[in-house]
Amino acid sequence: MTAPTPSADSYYQRTGEGRYKPTAHAQGAWSADEQHFSPLAGLVAHAIDRYLAAGPDTGLTVARISYDILGRIALDECEITVETVRPGRTVELLEAVVVIGDRPVVRARAWLLAALDTAAIAGTPDEPLALPETFPRWAMTDVWGGGFIASLDVRRPASPAVGRATAWITTGLDLVAGEPSGPVASYIALVDTANGITVRQRPTEWMYPNMDLTIHLHRSPEGPWTGLDTSVAFGPAGHGLTSTVLHDAVGPVGRAEQILTVRPQPGPR
């Protein structure tokens, strides 16, 4: 494994066309030699943005992006390829694959829809969150390790209910060094933290990593804050679900779901 860059103002550095090297800020919370999936999810969205920018301007925007995590995501250089699965003038489907060491580790699909003016009928039953400045800072590093968690500014009530919390998250780091990222990619880069803002069991005793991440957007988010209104459920047979209403400072923007594999940490508890 190539050692990550120890200090940088970004989560990734470009090493070639479609190739990116993680910095130490992309380090995961479950293992020191793995990437946290959150910045990688944002990196995939960034690669999709670049793919779209290289073609004709269709005016389509991301309405859903789903990620399947196929295996261990080493803290090492990755290659991302993007292709069009279903072209169209009003609806389009793209697929992106992340490869590390000649092995696919993430497969993502994004539905893009035409942007139309529906402001007159826009609405949602989800209430806006209180703004970030009304929430106290939360030391997420008291619960979770890793360079990615340490890079975040997290605002959350100090003592939420078990398995239920609201939080705001932002970062001062760029997604890719020297490259501007669009608002959707920058927003998505923080969504996978939802599984860690409220825990049903301490991660030193139980493991509950997510196998996927699916994000539906009814409105394009605006930065720099990602708002999470999250519930976590554990079932009786080793499965769990993290469900989140997504917000920006204007209001709700969509939803995210993560399926979990729940199992005891190895060794004595």
C-alpha cells in the first residue's frame, strides 16, 4: 500500500486522469488502513461532474445516487471510471466504478433528471433544522477515530436519544487538491457520517459498517453545511438501517439510507 500524504488541505490529490491518492484526512473510522467512505462518495460525485462537464451541456441534475460497497476500501490510490448506461434528453443513468489494486471496491449509479420550474408547487412535510450556529460543537473524535472524523466541524446536541440525533457537519478541506468541486459533490462528501452521529452501541464493542449508501435529492443542496436528521435501527438478526432526512441551511433537500451489518467486535467485550 502506498502511504497517504501526511499533511494536505484536501482529502485527495489527483495523480492522473481518473486517478486519485487519498491524504491522511481520508482515513477511516473502523480501521486505520482504510478510507472513510464519506469522502470517497464525494469523490465519485466529483468524477461524475467532470464526466458531465466533458460532454454537451444537457442541463440534467443528479436526483439519486446509490453506492454499493463491494469490499475493503484500502487507504491507497484509486481509479474511477464513469460511463453512460442510459442516455436521454430528460432522464439519464450513469455508472461509476472505483478500483483499488485492480479490484472494484465501489459501484455507483446516478440518475440525472431534467431541471424544470416547479417552484409554484414545491413543498415537503419535513421541517427545517435549527441553523448550525444554534447547535453546540460536538467532539465526534470522542467516539470515533481516523483522520476523516478529525477533519470535521460537527455541531450536535450533547446528549441525544439513543439511535436518534440531528447534526450539522462541515469541513475546511477541499475534496481534491487544486480542483473546485461542485455543491452536490461537496455536500455528498459528508453524508456518510450519518451512521456515526448517533450510536446504538459503542464502536469499541460492536461493529456496524454500512454496505451501501443511497441518496435521493428533491433539491440540489447548497453548502457549506450538511444537515443530518438521523435514526438508527438494529434488527434481531445482525442487520441494521440508518435513515436520514438531509438538510442544508435553507431546508430539507432529500433522504439517505444505509444498510448495516451488525456484529460484535472480535475479542472480549
